[in-house]
Amino acid sequence: MKPQTQPREFFLDSIRAYLMLLGIPFHISLIYSSHIWAVNSVTPSDGLTIFNDTIHAFRMQVFFVISGYFSYMLYERYERQKWLKVRLERVAIPLAAAFPLITIPQLFFLANFTDKFSNWSSMDFYQKLNITVWELVSHLWFLLTLVILTSISFYLFRALKENKKSRILNIIRDADSLGKISILFLFFGLIYAAFNRTLYLFAPQLLGNGAFNFIVMQTLFYLPFFFIGACTYKFANLKSMFLKPSVPGCIICILLFAAYMINQHVNTPELYSMELDAIITSLLGILMVNVVFSFSHYVLNFQSPFVTYLVNASLFVYLIHHPLTLIYGAFITPLIKSDWVGFWLGLVFVFGIAFFLYEVHKRIPLLRFLFSGKWQFMKKEENEAPASNSRQQQN
């Protein structure tokens, strides 16, 4: 392994942790929004709908930029085979562990305590299989996407590291303004939109297929963000551009947020709502990288035990929060008349139990390994066992 030469950038750790944990207010507000979910309040709240849409419009795009940044940072540090092994362990092991420990019990909960499967008896085999795939993967989709992107990057990062000549790499390498990068992502959004429209016209059943959406559509949409994150680590000018606040970029973000919400609540697939969504969120996502990076670099670029704790806890808390949110929505939401009171109580309920379970899981080496993919927790357990046996023999 190569020695680490670059000092740790604490604001990036903060962004990663906060974006992950932002998924909790996102899902709780989803209960009280006008969007149809597995559990919903009786009367949707306009304010919480806007709050929910605002989070959803940019959060995962920025998250995948951060993921690409850290993934390429490790690629520069490790040999290729070692890098692939380490990265896949970190994402594939928590993904595999979460199926039996989280989403399968969650599936049974949805079937027995919500109306999610109310028409199960009238479904054919394909429909039952498809909805099972959707609910089994559920909020774990980002880990599945990271597994796929990591596998693709095993080859993609090699070209980046060797600075191979290509038109896209040349554009990114020579980019000296946020406008140029935005145009590039507008182009990516148009390509994705054209592909989506082609499927809508000629193979609409694929757009409703869970496996196809998780494996193909999500990967295609987030690959440019993941790759630009890697380029941000590679090219200093790109990183400097994202760290420099842009007033025009902020103004355009506000306009795009408005366009996103109008498209979500007024437009229809027949009038290209899905395609407009892809174009808007592609452009908004890359502009919000500038907003989030520049703001966080100014206010969060310091070492903090609190942030370190959140960074360590964020993945487990995010994975466990989803069934807790469904439980809250099914049993407690109907008892609370005020949507905003229910939202804030939901945050206390979910965050409180999730962090309590995080502290419990920290004390069980097997669980720490399963939800982090780090073998040292298992090795520590193995090392402690002989020492314990030796002490017992001495006694």
C-alpha cells in the first residue's frame, strides 16, 4: 500500500455523513408528503412535500460524487486488485448482510401491517416476483449501485490514472468553469432522457422492472457523478472550481428546484415528465456539488469527535432507519393529528432507536463486520478468544 500523502479533508467526511443521515428526514417527511408510499398520513402537508422534494432533488447525486472521490483516492493508494477487494468488501458485505437482517423482515412487516400487498392474490407470478425484488432491495439500492460502479471503475479508473487521451477526459481536465461542467452534465442528462424515452415507447415493461431499474437505470444515471468525483480528486483545477462559491450557480439551483417540483406534481409521463426529471436532476446535481462543497469547506473543514462519530455511525444508522420509519408510520402516525408534530416526533423516534442499536451493534464484533465489511473486527474477536481461554486455564 502506498503511503498517504494528502491530509484528510474533514469537510468531505462531514458531507458524506450528513448526506447519508439526511435520508432519515427524507423518509419521515415522505410519510407526510403528497407522494404515495407504503405508509402515509391522512392529510399530506404541502410544506413537508416541498421539504421532501428538495432533499430528493440533489442528495444522491452529491453522494455519488463523494463516493467517486474517496474511491479514486483509495485507487491511488492501493494496487488495483487490492483496491477492488477492499472496495467490494466495504459495500458488498453490508449489502449481503442487510438482506436477511433488514429487508426480509421489512418485507414481512409490509405484508402484514400495511396495505402494500393488499392486491397480492390478484397478481400473476411475474408481478409478485417484481414487487418482491423492489421491496427486497428497497433502500439498499445505493449499495448495489456502488458494487456495480466499483466493478466498472476497476477498468475506468485505470484510464484516468494513466491520463489516457479521450474527448470526455480532455473536457473535464481542461474545465475552468462551472458552466462547462454543467453543459457536460446537461449532455449526459439528454442522453439518459433519450434512452429512457426509447424504453418508454418500445419496452415500457422494463421501466417497471425492479431488477432492470436497480442494475441498469440507476447505474447509468449515477455513473457520470461517480466518475466526476474521481476526476475531482485527480484534477486540482476541478476541485478548486467546486470549492469556489458561485452566485449564478446558486440562482440556477433555485430555478431548477422550482422546475423539479412543478415537473413532479403537474407533469405526466406522456408530456416527458420522466425525461425532464433526468435532465433537471442531472444539471441540478452537479450545480449542488458546488453549493455543498463550497459551503461545507467554509464551515465544516475541521476535525471533530462528533463528526467522526457520525461518519462511523452513518451507514448502520441509515440501513436500520428504514424499517424503523415504516414501523413509526404504521403504528404511531395515525395517532398524531398534526403532520409537523408527527414529523418531529418521528425524527426523535427513528434517530433515537437507530443510534441506540448502533451502540449495541458496536459491542458485537460479528455485527460490526457485517455492517462495515472490515475484517479487523473479526480478527479482533479471534485474537481475544485465545487470550480469554488462556486466562481461564490460568485461573
